[in-house]
Amino acid sequence: MECLFFSLEKEEIQMANYRIPKEIRTELKINKVLYLFDLLFIIGLVVFTMTTKPLVHPMFQIPYYIFMLIVGVLLIVRPNTNPQKRMFEVLFIMLARKRSTYCAIDQEQD
């Protein structure tokens, strides 16, 4: 009886050959440089810009649109020093870190 159970279990193990993904945080790419998050971020920034438009003097509205476009692009750009994160994430980490904590970086670590 034990041999029968063992052989069935062995068949189940061989049949359960699933492909396990190596990463689960893959971002959706729209084209070579634009990701879905970037597009949604720019859309949110456009909505914010249109919402705050009445607060800006009519003479400064076009420069305001240009300024917000430049800020939006600069916030979604990935810096060369840390290509896994966007610039707004880097700025948030920099502002939220504890200044009293010192973290040493090993130069010999490769």
C-alpha cells in the first residue's frame, strides 16, 4: 500500500512542472521609453495643472504649463546613479531619511 502511494506522489510531482516567474514587479511598457506609470503620472499632473489654473495670473498661465511639463518630465526620469528608481522616489527617500543615521558604504564590495 505504501509503494502505491509513493508512486502516485512521484507522478504528481513530475506532472506539477510550473514555470515560476523570476520577478513579479515588472512594469508595463507602452513604448521604448514610456511606462504605464509614467503616462498615468503625466495625466495626473495635467489634471493638477488644470485644477490649479485659476490660481495663476492669466499672463503667467503659458509659462506655468511649460514649467509643470518640465517638472513632470524631470520627476519621472530615472537617474544614472540609481536606474531602478524614478527621480521623485529618489527625492522622497532623500527628504525622508534620518539625517542623524550614518550608513557606511564598502568600496571593496563587488
